[in-house]
Amino acid sequence: MDREANLALVREYTKSDSLIKHMLAVEAAVRAYARKFGADEKLWGAVGLLHDFDYERWPNPPDHPLQGSKILQERGYPAELIYAIKSHADYLTDCPRVSQLDKTLYACDELCGFITACALVRPGRLRGLTPSSVKKKLKQLSFAASIHREDIFRGTQDLGVDLDEHIAFCIAALEKIESELGLTPVEA
């Protein structure tokens, strides 16, 4: 799986810089979990990067992710990748999350968006961001209100990891690409 080709596909269908950054963040977290679990980093990274590439054009269920799935199938992407992407949509009841890859994508998707939102309101951005501060913001329902908290909790539970450890793990993964995400600390 060629990352540059995957990134070109993302940019072909997505113009929103924030959505592209979200996909890069999820890619980083899912790829980090692949390393932790001894899985295929290229495959897992591709799933994270491509999971929302069709969202801007087809944001309504079930078009997202079904339209993207058709495109991926036509371009010869593996069935495992396509299934994992389809499984991150709760409304596709015929695609339950079964594999560790499916569960990892789901567990990282909303959480990466939430961590990014938390980082954007801090001068240090990701640096110094702790699980306890993220959990405190999770309780504040008006903060990043469009992010589904229940998906974060369900995803963490399904993956079988502790919430604090999951948050810390994802923060560490995002810190490695902070400049790509526009999350470098703000100079005082």
C-alpha cells in the first residue's frame, strides 16, 4: 500500500484542511497501535488515513462510507481495508466490528478528533496534555459538542484498553506529527 497514492486519493476527494488533518491524526494513532500489536503498519495506516476520504462529498449515512467503499473496491484496495472502514459506521449493521483493526479504527476516530479539539485551546497544544485534562473536557458537553462521547467510551471498551492509557497513547502518537496537524505549541 503506497502512502503517497493514499494521500493523493484523500486530497482528490477532500478539500477541507481540518478533515485532512483528522485523517492524518487517525492514521498516526492506528499506525501506532499496529506497532504495539505487531500488525501490518501499512495496512492499518491506510485504514486510518482513508477512513473519511469520502465524507466531504457524501456526509450523509449510508453514503459515507459506502460511496468511498465502492471507489476503494474499484481501485483494487483489499477487502480487509474496505471492511474496516465500513465498520466504523455504527449504522451499517451488516459490518460489525470484529477484527482488532476494526476496533482500533473505531476507538481512535472520535478520540483523535477530541484530542485535537483539546489541544487547539491550549498554548502548549499536545505537549503537556494529560488524560485527566482530556477526561475533564469530555464531561463538558458544550466543548466539541459534535464529537460523540459514547463512541469514545464504547470504542475504548471494545478495544479492551484502559481509557487513561488509550488517551495517553493517542496523544503520544499525535505528538509525533504535531507539525503536520498544525498543533505545534504557540509561542508566548
